[in-house]
Amino acid sequence: MADMILEIRHLSKSFGSHQVLKDIDFTVSQGDVTAIIGASGSGKSTLLRCINLLETPTSGEILFHGKDMTGPGVNAPEYRSHVGMVFQSFNLFANMSVLKNCMVGQMKVLKRNKDDARQTALRYLQQVGMAPYINAKPRQLSGGQKQRVAIARALAMGPEVLLFDEPTSALDPEMVGEVLSVMQDLAAQGMTMLVVTHEMAFARDVSTQVVYMNEGVICEQGPPAQVLGDPQRQETKNFLSRFRSS
Amino acid sequence: MNVFSKLIYDIGRLWGKYWGSYLNGVKNTLILAVVATAIGVVIGLVCGILNTIPCSKNDPLPKRVLLKVVRFIVRAYVEIFRGTPMVLQAVFIYYGLPYFSNNALRFSSVWAAAILVVSINTGAYMAESVRGGIISVDPGQTEGAMAIGMNHFQTMVNVILPQAFRNIIPQIGNNFIINIKDTSVMFIISFTEFFAFHQYITGVNNLYFPSAAIEMVGYLTMTLIASFLLRALEKRLDGSDNYELVSEDQLVMAAGTYNHPDKGTPFDERSKEYREKARQELKYGRTRGDR
């Protein structure tokens, strides 16, 4: 069995009296591409943000290589540097050029020297096809370009697992393809990824496991052919039928 | 004699005799204002970092208590120094120190006292401006920085404060200009800046109005130059609207990018021709054959 990277155990999260996540359980192994699907408000993004500790889980455990990351005394920044995240709204640093965006984390967090950081940044920018734009500021780029830079920024940190929070939801339809193809390449290279997405085709073709969430619980999970092709639960069928008809 | 020619004559007389003292006053005022504003901005930035340290229930108790204490101190500092007149603060600090220490401690130079008082006063105002500047930066920037593993200090210094700083430059300008003028209250601890010379000179020869006229022009000149320089700094920080693609095959890679037309060309939205054309179009509609 492949090396287990992340284990989510009995994870719950409440905002006040509103329980957003209820007793979530699943595991991510080396090389897995997990697609998390579900309607808006079902807790997909919150789950991802909890995994990255951007939200503090109310209860439950997040085991990273077997070590619990939710307890007191955990070095959250150190953990986050191993778990990359790509946001729906890109969140590129507005005060830096594209190249600097991909270098600053390596230099400040990983303490790499400038030349190494530059080389690594250029390599990943090349991979996502953004190398010619190293001098541009984020505000000068299109949405798809920004998202590709954001992916390069996350990759430059050498993460063990990459979290994508609806990476294509804020993009125009013609830009969705360029971002998805970058993600597809990553999957082919064996990157471990967790992708919250509404792109069913991506979930079907690229992912190795699909998690369907409904109202804060995992309703159904398994290989894409099973969850998407032959769903067992009525909720899953209803959700998927909306995508089929469109 | 005409009043105005008399005024000009008096001003000329004063300037001819005391121009060195006036200029010396200008110099002292400017040094005090620049140094105190700079230190004040640094104090403001530090308060901004301290005020925004995140605190979650998972943190150990001592850390949470410490954070509460730090926040209380910053808050008290801001409220006290923002809420009392600078003249009184000067008196309190300059005369209070020897009073409480039985003359064992006193300021060796009036410069140190003046810079201290104006700095901490400016710092109190800047702390609030910086707080506003930090709030104005998109929270996504913080999340982006945290997601690549930066801690609070690294996030602030590398990502948030540079953007907040850009946003509060107008506020810094405000404070700088206020400092140029308000350092005049430092005469209370016998700091000889621009306005103090006015008091000294008029004490000698009773030419109140002509001297005040010189002061007015002097202060206005200083503040105008200050606002001009700050505008220039703002522009510089905004950087260029353009960027160069780094590639041999520019035609292919340039797809989907937009370079702003050069300044002054008819296609530049800021040029006179473009605006005139737009205005005409609004008024009469687009002329035929224009496309």
C-alpha cells in the first residue's frame, strides 16, 4: 500500500451554532488525486481550509504522516509549507512581480538563497507556461494566468500535497482549460492533490478518488467510475443529474 | 505711504537683518519634522504588527495573556497620546523627568526631548492609520502568505505592510505637514524652531505683522514642497503600468496581454485628443466612417 500522507479523523467544524462539517473521515495516500465535489455550502472549501489550518477545526484530528496537527504546540507555518494551497481568488501578492511571488516563500520560509530560489521559480513558471511574464505584476494578468502563477508559487515550495480550492470557479470559460491542463500534467507527474471542484469531467478523468459531500458530511466516496458512474445514494444521483442534463 | 509698500519695506528690512536666523529656524523645523515623522511611522508600523498578531483558542495560556497585555498597552498608548495636547506632553516629559528623579535625570539636549515628544505623538496617530491600512489590504493576501508557510511577522513585513504602507502614504503626508506646523509648540521647552525666531525677533522690534507674513510664506513653502515630494513617492511606489515579456517569440506569448498606450499618443486615455474625442462622441454620437 502506498505511503499515507494525510488522515482526516472525525473532523468537525462549527461556526457558532452552525455545524459546517460533521465527522469527516478520509485518507490521502502518496500520488492520490482526490476530487471533492458537492453543492455550494456543503462544506467542501471549509474542509480544505481546515486541512491547511486556515480554519481551526472544532474537533477531530488531522494526521500528517501520522502526526496530529490540530493539537496545541503544533508549528502551523512549518506544516503549511509542506501543504501547498491554490485559492479560488488566486491571492497572489499584489506588491510583487510574478517571479518575486514565486521566490519570496522559498527565501523567507525555506531559507533558500536567491539564485536557487530564482532557478526553482523559473522552472515551475516554465512548467505552467508563465515564464515570459516574470516581470509582470498580478494586476496585469488575466485570471487564468494568475491561477497558473499561483500554482507555480505553490509548487516552488516543494509541497508533499497540493490543495486546490475551486481553482477554476472564478475564471472565464475559455481560461478554465489552461488551468485544468496544468493540473492534469501535475497529476500525471504523481503529485498528490486534493481538488475541490465543480468540473465533473476533471473529476472523472484525472482523479483517483472522488468524495461527494452533502450538508457537511461525506455522502459517498470511492473511485470516480463508481461514484460518478454508478452512484449508490439518492443525494449523489440528484446532484449528478444536474450536471448531466446541462 | 501705501500700506503694501510699507509692508514690503518692513519685510525687506527684517529679512535683510535676520535672514540667517529665519533660515536656521526653517532648518530646525524641517529636521525635527522629518526625523519625528519617520520615527512615528516606524512606531505606527510596530504597533500595527503587534495589534494584528493572531490569537486562537489553541494557543497556550501564557501566550494569550501576553497578547492581551500587549494589546492593552498599545491601546493605552494610542488613546493617551492622541487624547492630550502635544504642548502638555512636552512639558510633562521635559520637566517631569527631573521633577520625579530629583534632578538626577534630565534631557541633555532640548533636541532629544523635542524629537521624543513629537515622535511618540505622531506614532499614536500613525498606529491608527497603519491599522486602517492593514484592514484595507485584501484578507486573501494574508491567506496566500500563510498558505506558503509564512509566520505572522514574515507575512506582515513581506506582504501586508508594503501594501498597507502604499495605502497610508496620504496619511503620512498629513502627519508630516501637521508636524511641520505643530512643532511650533515646542517653543514651550525652548526649542528654537521657525516660529520661535518669530517670537524672539518681534520681542526685539515689535514688527509683528511683517514677521508673521514671512512665517506664513515660509510654512506654506515647506508644506507645498513636502506634499509635492510625497506625491512623487506615491507615483514611484505604484510602479510602471507596463512590463516586458521575457521571451524570444514575443508575438505568441503576448496573446491576451494589454500594454497601456504611451503617454501623449492619441490612443492614450489620458491624452487631450482622446478625451476631446470622447467628449465629442458623447455629445454628437460617433461620426460616420470613424470605425
